[in-house]
Amino acid sequence: MTDWLHVHRGFAPLIVSVPHAGTDIPDAIAARLVSLPLARRDADWYVDRLYAFARDLGATIIRTDISRTVIDVNRDPSGASLYPEQATTGLCPVTTFDGDPLYRPGTEPDEAEIAERRAAWFDPYHLAIATEIERLRAEGPVALYEAHSIRSHVPRLFDGELPQFNIGTNGGTTCDAALADAVEQICDDSGRSRVTDGRFKGGWTTRHYGKPGKGVHAIQMELAMRGYVDEADAKDWPPAWDADYAVPIQQTLRDVLAACIQFAKGRK
């Protein structure tokens, strides 16, 4: 691959996409930002570590080191909003989730620069996903699992505290109901809060690749970060990674991914 795009090839019928855990920002872009900590604040912190166990299950894992501030590989490349009439961020965000400006005035990326960033990072990321789907589809149906997380409280995006597990299937269109049901049951059995197709219905990746009729079942999981890091006691952002703290939710997530594999195998 490249120095920023990482693909671990497995042979189970499961692809785990980790689009937002990266924090790398090229110097030429960093020089125009208000601050690097602000630009990295909305990362899906440590999600790559959280799901590292997926290798043991035989999953294919695709992740990028590039920050979503540079380009968000889970947004519609046309620039169309995934959540019309709701606050969100774009393909090349110019504000944080909280609405704070990311760039110094007059230095925001123009259309030409956005096109360059798309060619440099967005397109290769999705070529990797499409390539791995094609490889695994040769053996049968495939589950594509979009691994995300977000702060438990982001008032500009949603009211109150976000449920622990936020499952996205774009209204049941991106995967078979049996897969969504299996994932929901595991989350509910954990005793933690769960919602399906609530504030987060699945991003561009889930919506673009999820074609149940063609054997590709895509599902997004947006985790409230409190499940695997101690948000409450964090004096600085991000909270420190604590492997022991993450163990309980990792067991639930292991069961979720195992269910995805079992579902796909059962569709052959």
C-alpha cells in the first residue's frame, strides 16, 4: 500500500473500514489551520486499537492515517450533505463538530484543492475497499462494517448524551434485516444503550457499497466514546488510551464482528 493507507487482508467474509482514526495532516495544510489540536479533536480516537482484535477473526481491515480534517473519506465526494437540514461537516471540513473554524480566514480549501485531495486520498481509500469487496465476493456474500466513534456529547450535532451503540443501515437499505437484528441483539444484551438509524444512519461508505441484493451487506457502528475511554475524567482531549478500560466493550464488539462473519457465511 502507501505510507498512509493500510490494508490487512483476511479471508473471512468481513471488511472492517476505519476511516476516521487518522490524525496525520500534511505540513502545507497544517500551516493554514487555527491549531493542530483543534484540527484533530474530531478524530475517532483509538478506533484502530479498539478493533485490532478483528485480525484474529480473519477480517480484512482498511484504515487511513490521514485526518478527516484533510479529507473525510466517509462523505459524499460530490459534496452533497448526507444529513440535509442537520448540522454536519463536509468532504474537506472547514469547521469542527462544534462549529469552530478550522482555517485561518481566507485559507480554506477551494474547489481545485478539494479535487486534489480527493485524488490523493479519497479515491485510493475507496479503491482499496472496492478491491477487497471484489476479492471476497468471489467466495460469497460479504459484510462491510464501518467502525466509528464520537464524543458522547456534541450539542451542535445532537441533544443530550448519545446512546452507546448507534447502528446505521440507512433505514434498512444497506444490509439484510437479519444482520441488523443480530447486531442489535448483541448490543442490547450488553446492557448498554442502543439505537438503530437514529442521528447516525450510515455515512457515504455504508450507503454507497451496501447492496444486499448483490451480496454486499454494509452496516455502520458509531460508538459513544465513553464506552472505551474515560471521557468524564479527561482533563485534556483526547483521553488517554487504557487497554483495560476498553476490554468490556471490546468483548461486545468481538461478538458483533463474529455475528457479521456468521451471517455472511450463512448466505453462501
